[in-house]
Amino acid sequence: MKKIILLSLLVSFISFGQTRYWTSYNFTVEPQNEAAVYKLVDDYFKSNPTSENVNAYLYENHFKDSGNNYSHSFIWAGTLDGMGSQYAPRQDKDWELLLTKLTQHIDEFHSATMGNTVVYQGDNKPIQRYFYLDVEDQTKYLMAFKKYLKFRPKDRQVLLGGFSAGRSPDGESHWIIVGFDDMKSAMDPGAYRRTNAQAQKAWDEYRKNRGETRLVRSGLRIMLGSW
């Protein structure tokens, strides 16, 4: 996996027990080549579907800071066994051809990252805000995060996980994804707390009890395809 292609999973329930794993390839494509890149990836997976233990995703990195300024991400995500099989050495002429064609459309390769997902709630959403965090006490943070989950709107996707390789010098240790059905909801994600005193109280307790936490960076990505 060279020049192809952050973060995410297709799950329709809350889970704390089964850890999932992901790899992310981040790169920049000029606007005139975006449609071609999508078509190449979509055509490949139509002929070469993913296994039931692994999913593939293509995202546009829509709102981002200057240190995170790539245009797209390609992500593999799945079980440990599924991801192990995905990366097992094998001859795949269709995949090699896809990589060759994609390389011709990629303007710049940005980074590659690997990690896990330990909490996930809700269906996969097309609009996703992401947050990279530097967490001092991961046990305390996870307990506070899980406790607040029941107050989050049921129509949202929520993921929490960590980085195991490819971390930047900025020091992120964990990440959160909050997914939405539309941009309006993504622009004001805390609106539900203004009309729900119980949720606001629980949010204040979550922030108090999660331990020392620093926001490293944030952004918003748009899912272009999932396979």
C-alpha cells in the first residue's frame, strides 16, 4: 500500500467490548481528478467486494487546518482477523492496477495512520466531525465517555479510538468521530443540550470527570463511498 489513500466503521449498535482496527491513507487530489479517483475505487470494489470482516471507505477532508491539509482519505476498517487477512501478502493484479492508476491522479501523499476503535454507536453517517485529542488518563477518559453516551442524540454516529502508528508530532493519543445526517446538525452539534437540562448537566460532569485532555486538532470530512 503505497500512494493510496482517517478514521471509521460501519456499525449499527453501541459496542464497548469488541475492538476494531483501521488504517488510513491520506493524500491530495486536484479537483479535476476527484471524480476519476472515486470511479477507479468504486469500479474496483464492484468487481472485488470486501469481506464481511472488513470495510473500505473514501472520504473528502472538507474542513481542516494547515497541518492537516490533505484532500482525501482512504480507510480500511474491520476485525483483527479481517485486517490481518487484508494485509497478508498475495498476488492481486486488479489491486496493483488500481494503485498504478490512482498514483497517476494523486498530487501529493500526506500521511498514513493506524489505530483501533473501542467505542462505536449508531449507523455510519455521511457528514463526520473528527477530533484528535491528547488524553492524560485513558481509563478515566473512557469511563466518562461511556457514561455520557446515553445522552447523545440517537440519530448520531459516535466513535472513540486511539492511534497506534503514524501519530503526528502534535501528540494526539485518541480520536473521536461524531457523524451527522446533514451539515446543519454538524454546524451546531450541541444544540440538543440547550433544551435538555439533564443532558447539559451530564455533559458538564463528563468534562469534569474525563481528566486532563487537550484538543490537538479538529475537522470535518464527507464520506464519498463505502464498500
